[in-house]
Amino acid sequence: MSIPGANPGPTSYRSTTGVPSIALTPEVDVDPAASIGTLVKDATTHLSTLVRAEIELAKLEITASAKQALTGGVFFIAAAFIGIFLLFFAPFVFSEILDIWLPRWASFLITIGLMLLLIGALVFLGIRKIKKIKKPEKTISTLKESAEALRQAATHSDV
């Protein structure tokens, strides 16, 4: 597999755009007079490079998804933190203030309703962030392409 302008180095690097890229080795011409052992060695080398590149791509995509999951998790932690504090202090203060104008039971009921609305809003934001996590589309696509190329190579070698 040859990509124009690909770096022949063995590890990943950052392109000029800052996006991580996977360096591939350039494809070499196959010697028609090469022995079976040499061809098997070359095939093994290419397959090894392909597998390493697929693993590197999967790592990059999973890292990006993990960062989004972490951001969504922060919203859940914030909701829990605020919820715990509200359960102890704020309802009493707010209810006592409302008790000036309303019956005591009504002031406490309003306080509980507002707390549930705030917790619900934070949980909604956390769920929205978590739903934005994507599956590793590029890895799945390249794995399918690689499997198809290997199938085609196997059918051509059987002939």
C-alpha cells in the first residue's frame, strides 16, 4: 500500500496541520525471480506493517473518543457534587426564605422541585456529551479495505 508523500519512518508523526498521521513504508517492486522464501518474508513484513498501522489508527481514534467521554463524565461529577451540597444546605436556606410568604410545606416543596430541575439539566448535558462519542470509523473502514485486499490477493494466488 503506497501513499504519495508518506513518510517512510516506522512510527507516527504529526503533520503540519497538527493531526497525528501514520507513517507507512513505501511499497517496493517485487522481483519476479525471487524465491518463495523471499516472497513470504516480504508478505510477512507488509502484513506486519499493516497491522501496526491499523493498531496505531485505532489508538488515535479511541483516544479522541475517550477525551469526549471524560468531558461528559465531568458533567455527571458536577451534577453529583452540586446535588450532594444542595441536599444538605441550600434547601433549608431557600425554604426558610420562602416560608416568609408561603406555608412551610409549600416552601419546602418548591425547593425540592428546583433542585430536581437543576440536577436534571446537568444530567441532560452529560448524556448529550456522551452520545457524541463516535465509533472508530476510519479503523473500521481500513480494516474492511485490508480484509478485501487480502481476500483478493488470496483468490489471485490460488489461480
